[in-house]
Amino acid sequence: MKTIAVVLLASILSATVGLAQKGTTEIPFTMDRNLILIKAKVNGKKEYNFIYDTGTTGLVLSETLLQENKLKITGKTTIQSPNSVAPDQVNTLTVSTLKLNNFEIKNLDGVAVPPQQIFSPNASGIIGLSAFTGNLVTIDFKNSKLILTKGKLDISDEKVVKVDLSKVPEGYVKVNGEEMLAHFDCGGPEAISFPMEWKSKLKLKSEPVLFAKARTPGGEVEIYKSQLVGTISFGSIELKDPSITLVTGGFGAINFGSPFFQKYATTIDMVNQLMRFDSF
């Protein structure tokens, strides 16, 4: 499930992107709680902190950044969190250049939202999956960097998983042999979260215990801790009797979040819709 914070999925972001990529680019990042922060220069001027989030598609900017850089509004579109009641209408815009170290993205379409809808007060925007289309992106938590390279993943590799990357990366995992839909969201606060509505499908060590509540666009949700009895498996990964959370609110998939990602070097191939998980 797309997590407990307010989550933005841009529904119409048809960017024309020019990527200046030679060899390998490494982009260092810092962490703000469960969020990856990278630095990017907007239109060759000021540098800002951006969240890199596999749970967001396209580019989401704070309205403050839009105003500071006098970016031109190009139209309107809608964005929506998966469990929200109705979509929000927001302004669209185009950033001429977004530069991260020696990696430059040109003519990137995005949307502008109120600053409070950016997940961190230390960030001015969110860079999602589609910004790096055409390159392999490896999230390397061990060395605190994103690694951008040319190439492609091989579906025959046992560590590679087929996913749909049109929005949040999603694919199927096996829970005690049963296939279930899962989202891979590097900004999610919990390692493995299940919809509470799926509780009857799961074998649990003990009754889930409430430990937190949170607000989402769809209303308040409750978060429960428990432990799965059995295995979750996909690719070459097999998680035995993992600790999990169960979340109310009508989410429709398992969510693998930041604490899960931190155990792997995760490589994303947008063109071929594949992800690879390498244990550290």
C-alpha cells in the first residue's frame, strides 16, 4: 500500500526528457527519516533538496520553488493518493533543466503542490521514477548514493523481478505460496505492510497490536504490528517469519518500504520493467 504519509501519483506527466549521460553518474544522498534526499540544480540556478521516491511518478515541486524560479504554469492536471476519496487539481509546469552532479535532465514536466504536501520540510520537491527513464538506477543504501548507468537487466537472472513501473513499482510476490500484489516504495516508513483487510489470508504468530495512527488523504488509518508465520518470496529473496505491519484504510497491496530497501542494492530498469535486488 502506498504509505501512511500523503502520497502523490501524477496521472498525466508526459515529459520529454533529454538525458546527458556518459558512463556512470553517482549521486550522493542523505536520509530524512525514511526518505532519500538528493540535491539538484533547477534551470542552472539554485540547488534544492529533492526526495527520490519510487512511490511517485514524474516530478512534483513545491509551489514555493515554482515562485522562486518564476516557472511558467502550462496547464492543470489531477493527482491522487491510492486511498484518497477524490483527486486534487494542480498546476502543471516544465523545468528546462534539472542537474544532479554531471547528470542533466531536460524539459521535464511536473506538477506544483503546496509545500506541506512534500513529505519533508527539508525538501522542495520529489523526483520520481520517470525522471531517469533510459538509465538503470541503483539505490545503494550501503554507500548512500544513487548510481545511474546505461544498460539493461536480464529477466533470466534469478535476482531480477518483473514489475509494472507505470506508477509505483508493483509486482507479485508469494506469501506462503499464494501470489499477492506488492508495491515497492523506497519512501515507505515500514519494512513490510499488509492491508488489514487481508488478515484472514495470513497466518500470524499473534493477534496484531495497535501501535500508531496516521492521517492520509482518505482519512485516519491505524497501524498494527504482528509477525507472519511462513515465508514471503520473490526473485531470489525468501523472508522467513518476518515482522510485518497491518494497515487499515482500504489499501490494495503489500508495501515494501525503506527498511526493506536498506538491506539491498536495488536496481530499476524502467525500459524493460524490471527490478534487481542484491543483498549487501
